[in-house]
Amino acid sequence: MSSVDIKATPRKSSSRAKTNTDQLVRLNVNLNSETADALKEIADHRGISFTEAVRRAISVYKFIDEETQEGRRIQTVSPDRSDVRELVLM
């Protein structure tokens, strides 16, 4: 089970919070332990905050969603091109 609580929280932009708007949105999300562990692993590996990891994940998902809506296919290819896998969003 997961839940999302979104509230618009007016704040001044700082150098720490790079945003194109004058307002940040506070987002509270409940994750199961497996998903939370995956988020921590990604953030640690990249040396970024949980918040930045979530921002990047949303950006990637949005890009993939837009591309597939236009009929494009998202694939990964092994270095020797012997293995091609296609990403399918459900």
C-alpha cells in the first residue's frame, strides 16, 4: 500500500533548491521497504539526496512516457549488440 500527500508550500528559491518556479511542493510518500532500499541505493551510488533521486526518476519516467506515447520504442542493447531488450511501461 502506498499513499501520496502533495501540498504547495511557498518558499524562496535557494542555491540548494534549483527550481524554475518561486514555489516548491512538499511531497510525502509512503514506500515499502524494498522501494525505499532501492531509492537509498540509487541516491548513495550517485551521491545525491533522496529528493534529487526522486526528481530524476520522475524526469526519466516522463521522458519514457512521452516517447512511447509518440510510438517510439525504448531499448537497451548490450555492448556487443547480441542482446536487445525493450522497456514496456504498464
